[in-house]
Amino acid sequence: MGEPRWYRELVRDAYGLTIRIDRMLVETQSPFQKIAVFENAVLGRVMTLDGAMMLTERDEPNYHEMLVHPAIFAHPQPRRVLVIGGGDGGALREIVKHPEVEEAVLCEIDPAVIEAARAHLPFTAEGFASPKARVHVGDGVEFIRAHKASFDVILVDSTDPKGFAEGLFRAPFYEDVKRALRTPGIFVQQTESPWYEDVDWPRAYAELGKIFAGVYPYGAAIPMYPTGYWTFAFASDQLDPWNQYDPGRAARLTGLKYYAPEHQRAAFALPAAAARRLKAL
């Protein structure tokens, strides 16, 4: 046997994540990004995009459950839900668990991500099989512009704000999102880690604050992401995370691995330094 192959993601050339690649399942270059899926004996199957960690079988529920459930539980009638990005299918899987949801639409720009997930990530791709699911391949910015007053909840499950995803973190996109929401409506987006003071992660909140009356940051522990702690923005003109929250609905959704009803408040308590940065906006 030869030397083992390793995946490494360095952070600031100072430290990083190292995972042994026990079996490479797919490694391909799409028109948008390099896609890899491999197996590890402890973490299960792992997906990376352009060398950046997207998910592991072990901890992906932390991310997908916290992206989806705080918003859907906060909405009194979340009948139609849109996710921009999310081609691995994990967010879609969580959305269709809600009996109130009648249709879950996914818009992914890169069909190769969907293909890789269907072939190699059955634990996230199971959402594609739901009769509630609708999949559209295309630019999320253009899709949002074409759908006015169409969705009760809109989620952005994208890569970080660079390259083709950068437009998903700017005020013009948020204005289009607001027009695409019904009344009442909720928007949620991943907003990176608040760990480093010189990273402009609050910018998304400043941009959202120009468009929505209420913007509420929250966080979750995601061990395989850089720093292990990730943030999300909850934005709405009509709803906050709590005023329409029904703990009975949350209690009836069993089998979750990370989200618990207590997170509907506890997750919105950010680390003190992160909270101070947002208050200073």
C-alpha cells in the first residue's frame, strides 16, 4: 500500500483541517468550481468545493437543520419555500420534513453539484425524491428577480461571498428577495464565521439592515467548518424568530440531530465580541 492521501484546508497559512482520504469517489471540474467527494472512516462521506469544506456526513445536520428550522418554525404558514444554492440537497431534506410545507423549490447554479450529491451523498440527496421538491438549475439572482411575491420563506445555502456567489450578499439581491417574499415572509442566509476581527462578516448584516425592518443573527457549532462556529442571518419585515413560534410544532418534528426547541432562543445569543461588532454597525 502507498502513502495515504490527505485533504487539507489551511486557514491563513497558520493552521487548518486535515482529513485522510480513504477513498476518492469523484473529483471533477465543472464550469463553476472543482467538486470532490471522498470517504473517511470517522467522518463518513465528505464534499469539498474548490478545496473548501462543504459538508461531512458526521456534522452536516448541524448546518442544514440550523439553516432551515428556525425560519420555518417561526413562520405561521410556510407553504412555499425556496432555497438558493444547496445543491447537495441537505436543506431540501430538512424543508420537506415540515407538514405545513406544500412545495420546496431549489435553485442551484451548478448541475454538477446536484449530480455528485445524487450519486454519492444519499444522506443529503434524499430530499430530491420528495413529491414536494422542485429543482431548477440556473442563476439564483435571476430566479429571484423572476418570482415576485412567490415564497413564504427564502433560504440562501451558498458558498462564501466570493466569485459567482458574491452577488448573493449585496443589497440589490436582498431587495429582489424582499420582492419575492409573500407577506409575512422570512429570509435566512449563512453569514460565515465571526471569529476574525479583520474579516468583514458583518457586511451582510449592514446590507440586510438597509432592506429589512428586523435582522436577527444566530449561530451554530459546525466542527468541520473553519473555527467550528458559524453564523446565520434571519431577516423579515413582519416576523421575528419568536412571536409566531409554536413549540408544539417543533416538538412534533422528531428525529433531528442538532436543532432542539431551545435553540430557537439560545442560538440567537452570539458570542459577546461578535454581538458588539454588530451593534457597532
